[in-house]
Amino acid sequence: MHDLAPWRRRQGLKQEDLAHLIGVDVSTIKRWERGETVPYAYNLEKLLGLGFQPDRHAPEDGALLPTSASRERPSLQHKSGASLNEKQEHPSTYVVQDRSNQEELTRLLLQDRMITAGMGGVLPEQLDVTRFQRLLDIGCGPGGWLLDVAQQYPHLTSLIGVDISGKMIDYAREQASAQQVSDRVEFLVMDALRMLEFPDAFFDGVHMRFAHSFLRVWDWPKLLLEVRRILKPGGLLLITETTLTSTSTSPASSSLKQLLAQALTQAGHVFPEGIIEGLPRMLRQHHFEPVRTHLLEITYHAGTPEGDLLIEDLKRIYRTAAPFLRKWVRLPENYEELYQHMLQEVRAPDFVVQWPLITLWCTC
Ligand SMILES: C[S@@+](CC[C@H](N)C(=O)[O-])C[C@H]1O[C@@H](n2cnc3c(N)ncnc32)[C@H](O)[C@@H]1O
């Protein structure tokens, strides 16, 4: 994009100013101007919004722009001409309806630490990622998982996290900057229920953790089709989900969990035969071969660092997901009382939760 620098100067903008306007590092602007990389579709839209008109030369190899997705962009434009990010949002299918909810952001940060610790790390030990370069995390939340991967695997040159929530993405970007990995890690606002705005055969791996929280059973086929398109042949899809069958020593917590499971079922997020059977079936139907399935039951004890994180998570989820629960199930009149009981019960020194997870890795 050698025409970017002359355009920027005509606008009276310094590289720092443009970086600030687009929300990227100055080093990224420099690379674009030197023609070493081109902007992701998302950033190009911002540039276009500022009045930049790229000349239409053939894009560089490996660039994100020459995608069937981006070629189809005009059809994604809102009638008013508003950009992808300005157009009306789809109503949320996520268990927390409010995309700007600060408490949910905090909860996801706690949950990320407790799950990653409980699983013994970010990626299964047996997984050979040395051949990986590019990795995508769908529904990345505040970015904890992807940032940990970036720190642990410096050979990964491009890690991209997408999430529908601008609040999560803003936070994740700040963290990438603070951890000095924003040259390799990028976070984009994207609705995974629409299309994944990346070129065909672009990623070596795609990761999703707890995507059932926003995917209804009927949303999986379209997403899997998109994931298959953007994965290189032989690329890997790594999925971690909860089985919704956790047990605990707190009766109130069990009742609340039951309500959440009912609401998820009513809203269409739960495979009729359960996730352990249903998800591999869905994957096979869409040409993904689960090469490894790992069932793991994490035990969280009060008084341990992870147990305490779980308790903080429980305190928040039944507040942030309350509108979703109200929408899909008849909440008992004593919901508030139940919640208060749960708060007391989880403080017991012998409070224990068993949380089953399933991890699948699949090739296509
Ligand atoms: C349960 S959180 C999991 C976050 C992260 N994967 C983790 O495990 O720490 C689900 C995330 O999906 C995001 N989300 C919800 N609907 C989405 C959609 N349609 N497209 C992309 N992300 C979405 C939410 O904003 C939230 O950050």
C-alpha cells in the first residue's frame, strides 16, 4: 500500500495520528506504508471510512484482503452506506445479552485463569504446534487464552482473536499492547454467526472455548463451513466445551446451575443427546474428523487459588446472565434468596465443585 503514506501526509496526519485513529501500533502503519503487509479487512474499512482510496493493484501474497469474504463486502454494507461496524447489530445469542457489561468482562478474566489452570495449560501437551504459524480464536472474550498462547509460543507469527463485543476487544488490545505482543496478536470485532472475514486456507489452527454459550445447535453447521474454508488443508480445529453436568456441594449453586442449563436448552444451545455425543456427530457431518477427544473433570476446592476464582465466577454469572435466564425460563420467586444462599454456601471451607470439560481436536 505505497499510496497510503502520500495520502496520510495530504491529510496532515503523522503515523502516530493514523495509528491512533485506526487503533493499531505505529509499527503496523509503518509496515503497511512500506508494503510489507496490508491491513486486515476490519482495518481497511476504518481507512476507507477516513477517506483513503487504495489503488487496486494485486494484493500481496498472504495478505488478509484478497478474500472471497472481502470481495463480497458491498453486500454486507448497510443501506445507509454505514460500515460493517456501524451497522445495526444482530441481537445477542450469548448468555450475557449486554455486550458492554463490565462485570461480564471481569468474570471472563477470572474464568480464563481458572480454566487454563484447571486444564494444565493453554494447549494440550501432546499437540505439536511447531508447524503452526497462524491461529484464530473465535469468541476470544478479553483475550486471555490467545495472549497466553502468544507468550508461550513465540514462533506463532499471527494470532487473531475475534469477538462480537467491542468492550472485550478493546480490553484485549490494551493487554496485547501492555504485553508487547501487538505485532503478532490482533483482536477484531466480528460476529462469528455471520461470516469469518478471512481468506480461504489462511489459518493453521482455529480455537473455540465455550462457544456453545452463543451458538445454538443450528448455528454450528454454518460456522463449521466457514472454519473449514479459512483453515489450511490439514489444519486443526480445537474445541473446549463444558458438558453442563457440573456438581457441587452447594445445593443453591446446583439449583442455579440447573436453571442455566434449562435456559440454554430452551434457547437451543444444547445438543439433544448431550455435547459428548452431539458435538462429534455434528463435526463429522461437516467433514471434521475428531482425532482426539479428551474428557476432563476439574475439581475446584474452596481455599485454593482456582477454587477462589470459581467462587468469584459463580458470584457474577447469576447476575450477568439473569436477563437470559428470565427470557428463557420461569425464574422461581425466591431467585434472589437462592442467590444469597449460594453466596453463603460457597464460602464454606469444604465447598467443592466438579466441572467436566470436553476437548476435541479435529482435522478437516
Ligand atoms: C463464554 S465467553 C468465552 C470467552 C473465551 N473463549 C474464553 O474461554 O475465555 C464467550 C465469548 O463469545 C463472545 N460472543 C458472543 N456471541 C458472539 C458472536 N456471535 N460472535 C463472536 N463472539 C461472540 C462473547 O462476547 C464472549 O466473549
